[in-house]
Amino acid sequence: MPILIDIQRACTSEKIPSDIAITRWVKSVLDNHDDPIELSIRVVGEAESATLNQQYRGKSGATNVLSFPFSAVTPEPLPLLGDLVICAPIVTLEASQQKKAIEAHWAHIVIHGVLHLLGYDHGNDDEAQTMETLETEILLGLNYPAPYTDTTEHN
């Protein structure tokens, strides 16, 4: 299955993973999909994240990841999955606060975002349990530790 990922870097940090790593994490979620898929991942700073978070979620401040699933009605199916906006400074801060390896936390945030694009959510306990189980299975399969601990917040 062909996967096309447009990775945009609107901020700079030595802690932003490589395109190869990001692609690997995206593919780990989409492994079982047969159809072609396209998505964009934009890595941003806190100002852009905060603006988008306010505009689309009505929440103030930056957040780790925003997911924008593609949902337009088109005459023919399109391979567009959607867009992710990841705030690099927030991901770095969370990894530090949660005492996690930065690479493992980035992997988790990318996987979490792609699952949102696929329609998974954590709005109630059952949905959260399903999504957390998938995230954990995928991350363990990539040799990262289980992502959720008592101090982890869900976005």
C-alpha cells in the first residue's frame, strides 16, 4: 500500500525526529490498509499550535497534536487521510515532565494523531481504553515502552 506523507517543519529544533522515523511510525499504524493513503504532518511552534487550538477546538494554549481528518464529499474516493499538526516544544516538554525518552514520546504522539485521523477517539472510557490499547500494542511492536502511566494526560 502506497503511503504519501508530506512532512513540513515550521519550527526548528534538534529534537524533531527525521522523516524516516516519522514515516516508520505512520506506517506502523497504517500497515493493514490496502488503499493508497496521503496525509500531511506539520511540525510547529507554540504560537501556531495555540492559534489552531483556539480556532478549531475553542481551547487556549498550545497542545501536543491536533488532528484534522479529511471529510469532504467528492465524486470519487480520494486517498486523503487528513492533517496532523504537532507542536515540537510541547512534545519536548511533555517528554521531560513525564520522564520519557523524547523519541518514544514523539512516536506516541504521531501514532496517537494518526489513530485520530482513522476515527479513533478517547471521549469516553470505552473509547479511551480501545485507543490506548492500540497505541500500546503499536509502540511495543516498535520496541518502545507502553506510553500510559499515572502521570500521562490524554489529549
